[in-house]
Amino acid sequence: MFTMKWVTGVAMLACASALVGCQGGADKAPRTAAGTPTPSGAVTSTPTAAAPATSSAAATDPLLSGKREVTITRVQGSGKALELGGRIEEGGDTGGRLLFVPTPIGGDRYVIKAFGPKDDHPANDDPSCWQVNGLDIEPELTIGGVVCDPDDPIQRFTIIAKGNGTYAIGSETRFLQHLPGNGLVLKELGNSKLNTTFRFTDKGPADRKPIN
């Protein structure tokens, strides 16, 4: 009798141990995101939300890429395109250059190349570049055309999008503004508001082959 009870007790203890082991295994089974075991015990993975894009690079404006020729028109003006003859002016009809290629040179700076019409005349395909006239006297500076030299600081201009397809054009701390009786000049704003913006109109690819 004693032997039978001992065997029975051992068997019951073994069964109890097995039950505890089974429960422990169940606790270690894969669980869903809610914390409950998966029905089949299969491993599941909780989807991870994709990180939002953090690129700070602004979308490239094709008109400022250096790959398009544009005409430039003063928004508040007569509607005549800017022309680079002796100086940059508004519709002077002087036979100057009307097609421009704003070409990025790093940061927010551009060299603005000027071309004549596409008429197979070699001289029209050889660019001039905007340059602040060094002989002018502050506070009003004009812009002329010279041989391009992107390393020259007075050939570097800022072009700032102002919304609705318009731009402000500047050099250092000055902006290109229209003054009655004096035309387009570079001038410090001071306490004044910017009163001159420009619209660029795409005129096709910048694919000139300058004279070598």
C-alpha cells in the first residue's frame, strides 16, 4: 500500500510539473501587439511606421537651373521685357540682349548670362553677364554687361522667389528696383518695402554653343 501511494504521488507530481511547464511555455509564446498569444503560435511582426522625409533640399526651379533661357519682365511695369544694352533697362529697344540664363554657382548666388536672338549669328551665342557697374556711386547702382567671370563678386546675384511665379533680384544687400526718372537701379531697401519684382518666362533650352 505504501509503495502504491508513493508511486501515485510521484505520478501526480510529475503531471503537475508537466502542467506548469506547459503553462510556462504558453507564456513564452509569440504575442500580438495587443499582448495576447497568436492563435497558431506563429511569429508575427508589428509594422513600424515609416519615418517622414527630412530632406531639406528645396525642389529645383527649372527657370533657375541654368538650363533654360528666359525673358524677364517687371511685374509692376509696362510689360516690356528687360534688355541688356549699355545697362539693364526696361524695353529700351536698343538692340540689346533679351534672353537670359540664370546660372547657379552655389548657395543662393547666380551668374545671369545674356544672349541675343537665336539667329545663327555667332556673336549672339557668346554670352555677356550682368555686373554691378563699379563706377557708379552709392546709393543707386546700375547693372551693365561684361565678359562672364563667375569668380567676380560683382557678377553674383541673388534671385529670391516671392510667390505666384515672381522673383526679387538683388546683389549683396541691395535689390533691383525701379525708380521714376532713373530706371532700374540696385538700392538698399532701408525702411522701405520692396516695390519691384520680376516674372521669368521660359523661352526654351539653354543650348548655345559660344565662340571658342
